[in-house]
Amino acid sequence: MKLYFIGGASGSGKTAVMPNLKELLRDSIAVYDFDDIGVPDAADKKWRQESTEKWLQKLFSDGKDACLLGQIVLGEILACPSAKQIDKVNFCLLDVSDFERIQRLKKRNTYGLDQNMLNWSSWLRMHHQDPQWMQHVLLDDCWHGLDFSVLGQLVTWNSKAFVKALDTTSLTINQVAESIANWINQKNSHNGEPIPNSTYKVIVDHNPNQADNNALVEGLVVHYERLIGEPRDKEFSVFLKNDLGEIFGGIQAHFDTEQVYVEVL
């Protein structure tokens, strides 16, 4: 089971993108709106944090691949008791420029439109890049069921989350949906299992066999001599082998006077 979380401040496109995203993902991924849990009139930070745990419980109970969009904060997911069942959180932050955000919210006649909304979106942007940034925003007067000890030790998200940021400022709703769907499908197609055998070494071979031209990917390289530090017309290859000497993959390349030809093995 794989879970995907799409967050962002008001006006970033979470609600608007949902119908398009459901159409693109169809039956492969269940798509949920965070607010479907029921939003009380006095909804606050504690409600959001407790509701995040309730959503995790529901998703794990359902036991199927799912995508949850809405008032979700990455650090709060990790602090939930149910987060212990997640190896790494798949989290995408939808973002938008301040001016465009305000224009969208004005069109929606959003109640209480003020600078605080921009402050919250700015904090989310920083939180997505730096887990240590102003953690008191989450911790002060938080829901009693959360444990922020893991968050407190993180310098980057690398060990606990796969993070993506998507700027929706100049994108149509369908383009946003396609970007999210592509991200989910790409993550979903990866089985997440490590390559067998735990010992690896990288072997550089400066005299590989001639590559198969039908399998080449061609691309222009500017200032290639300075970039690769080698004379012209050089070939090299890098192979990944396990401790049994078996090749799992690698890259083979040939450089000429204008181009680099690369073959993924």
C-alpha cells in the first residue's frame, strides 16, 4: 500500500485539482479530500492535527493505495502515532505566488482574507525545505496525541520523506493534475525494494565496447572539454556490480567534438 499526501495553503489549487486528478488516476489510486472528515466551525490547529491522525487510521484500515489532498503538514504527519507504519512519506506541496494566491482567493470570496494567509503559506514553503524552521508553529498548543521527537532531530527530510514542490502559479488546473498524476505514477511504478546483495563497488572502464547506436540517447554538451576534463573523442563507462561480480546496470558514453552519446545499460 502506498500513500500520497498533497498539501498547501489556501489558493494553491488543492480543491480545484481534485476532479481532474480523480479522472487521471481513475481506479488505480483512491483520491480523498481532507475536509471530507467534517470541518467544525471552530476548526483550529488541534483539530487539523487530530484529523491528520484519523485520516491515517482510515487509510491504513482501507489498505489500498490512496492520495489525500488538503490541510496536511508534513511535520504533523510524521508526529502522528500511525506514521510509524510509513517508511517514507510521499509529500507534494502545492505552492503559488502571493499575488496569484490573493487573486484566486478573492474570486472565491474567501472569508478572512488577510496577511496571515500569506504568512502561513510562507511558513509552509520554508517547512517543506527545512524541517527545523520555526517548529514552534506546530508545537505550541498542539494536539496532545502528537510526538514531535522525530521532527526535532531532522536536519533534512531525506531519511523520512520524499518531497516535491509544485508551483501552480502559471499552470492550468489540468496541468497541475497531470503533474501530480505523473509524480504519483512514477513513485507507484517503483517497487521500492533494494537491489539484492549489500556490497557494491563502482568500476570505471575507459575502453568499453562500442555502444549500440539504436539504444543511444543524444544530447548537446557545451564546453565539454572543461566539463569532463578529458581530451576529445574519449569513451568511458561506469558499471554497478554486486559482490558476485554481476552487473546490475551502468552508463556508457562516447564524447566527440560536438556531442555526448550516452547508453544506459
